[in-house]
Amino acid sequence: MKLLIVEDEAKTADYLRDGLAEQGWAVDVARDGTTGLHLARELDYDVIVLDVMLPGMDGFAVLRELRLRKQTPVIMLTARDRIDDRVHGLGAGADDYLVKPFSFIELLARLQALVRRGRQQEPTELQIGDLQINLIARRAFRDATRLDLTGKEFALLALLAQRRGQILSKTVIAAQVWDINFDSHTNVVEVAIKRLRAKIDGPFRNKLLHTVRGMGYVLEAREGDEDDDAPAAGRSSA
């Protein structure tokens, strides 16, 4: 899942970014309202954490401008526990409101609730062969055996499962899971794929995570035994 934090307090922004990254989120940070609005307009996020007091444009102005073009779920942060401020924020189009100081666990729960609400039309459980994935509980099972996945491994699996049958390039995976531009000199994607494959395919006869030479990776159930590096004729690339 991809998230934008618009927060000018460096300590708070860094704390939230690091904590959410550990939970498997891909996080962008903007330190002022103008930059935050630009990112929110140009990129697709699952949810936005938006501070009220910002340099350039305050959070209310950012939200009003954003709502002219997008309905990305937004949770507003403020140090002011005044009812009229909360009413102002909700009236401007905020989906939720949290007063500082707040518990990280509470913020995480609220973010997950907003993502669920924003994805009401999308399935929360996915199945590929005998692999079952619960996107809300962040759990995965293979042939009824629970898979022990790290936050990033689950994020990678969820991305591949949501795009099942599509070949995802290393560039797409790096951007969506790690929020980085792919560097041909790094092997972060290959290492992550290798670890994920060992967990979801290693102990099982039927393999689901396939390598398509020169193109990327695809998660799908295939009939019979196919070479992971088989040509990708007729498949769509992401």
C-alpha cells in the first residue's frame, strides 16, 4: 500500500515514515503544503496523512484543492483539539481526524480502516491455486499452512496477487513496494523475490511465482510443469 505524509515537523514525519515502512507501506513525505498537493495530485496513493499547520498552504487549503480532482482518503492531523477545527476539516473533505499527540497503533488502525473503506468494491481476500491471501488481516496461507512473511514480503505478495497473471517488471515492483526508482546495480528485487518464492513455493509441488526472462515476474497457477523462464507470448506486461 502506498501512503503520502504531509507533515512539516521532521521528527514526526520521520517517526511515521519509519514506523509505517516497517508495516509494509511504501511512504512518500512532503514537508510543505504546496509539495504535498503536487504529489497528491500527480501520484496515486491509498491514503494521505495531512497535517493542518503547514508552511505555504495549510492542510485545509490542500484538502480543498485536492478534492477538486481526487477523492483519495485523507486523515488530518492537528495539535488543536477544537470542535470547530474538526468540523472545518471534515467539511473540507477529510475522511478522519486525529489530534496530536496520538498513538501510532491508533493511527495505523485508522489508516487500515480508511483503506478498507476506499476499497469496498475490491476483494479483501484473494486466491491463486491453493494460495489464500487476506489483505486486511495481512495473512497468507498455502494449502491451509500459514506462511510466515515479513511486512515487505507480504506487500510484494499482495502486489503480485492483485495483478495476478500480469508480468510485473522490476521497475514497477521497486516503485510500488519500496517506493524507489529501480537501479540496475541493485539486487533488492531479486533478493526479495527469492525469499518470497522460498516461502510460498519451496515446500509445495505446484509453483505459483514465475520468472519471465527479460521481463519480470508473474504470480499465477499454471497447469503442468512449465519452465519459469519460458517465453511470455500472449501475456500482458505491467
